[in-house]
Amino acid sequence: MKFIADGMLGKLARWLRMLGQDVKYSNHFEDDELVAIAKKERRVLLTRDMELYQRAIAKGLDAFYVEGQTEAARLSELAKRFDIPLEINMARSRCPKCNAKIQPVPKESLVDKVEKNTFVHYDEFWECPNCGSVYWQGAHWSRIRATLEEARKLKESSILAK
């Protein structure tokens, strides 16, 4: 499954990339570009713009109107609709910044790329082969896990409500 997200869904695009989804995103795409790319690359258009959603559907494109007000609610909607696991698997994760698949890298190769404290306290690192960003499961992972847990609960409660 491949997605393209409109300019209002930058945070959601980053979350989906961490979850291993291929998401094309730029806040510079005009509506016509979004529709053209979705059609050409067979991507599902994700949008919070009802007019754009209706236009895409009228052209026979696969589109999804994102309604949730929080990232957890949005993730829950997408997980339910597209059967996306709400778990981060680092072997499938993509760079939240550029969408390339991240790769594990030896800690020793990052001695000059991460702060000393980070280097001392963490042993597993991943790097983006495209933009060079380096990732590790630091203190921010508690917030990531909490958001994913909230999304799972919302998904479950919406399934049970039907």
C-alpha cells in the first residue's frame, strides 16, 4: 500500500512512515499535483480537505478523508481502514523525514554523528541512507508508545461499537 498525504497531514505522514508505510508528502504540493501523483503512482490520497477528497473520488482514485482530531485518532482510522499494524517494526520503518527505508548501523560508525550522552546511553541505532538522519529509541519512545497504545484502544472501541 502506498499513500500520498496532503499538506495538512505532515505529522500523520511521519507516523505512517515510522510504521513502515510508503508515504509521499510535501506541503508544497498543489491539489492538482496530489491528484496527478496519486493516479500516476497508484497511491491512496489521504486528505483533510473534503473538496479534494470528493474530486479524487470522482476521478476514480482511491482516497481517504481523515477525520480524527488527534494523531492517535487519525492513526486509528487508518489502521482500521487499511489494516495497518499499530506497531513500530524497525526492520520495516521508513525515515520520517524523507520516506527511505532506514537501516541498522553499527554504533561505532556514529561516534561523530550523535551527541556523546546519546552514544553512551544507547546501543541500537538506525540511519537513513538517503538523508543521513540517525535514529535510536530514546526517551521520546515513551510518548510514541503511548500514542500508539491510544490509537489501538480507539481502534478496538470503534470495532466493538459496530
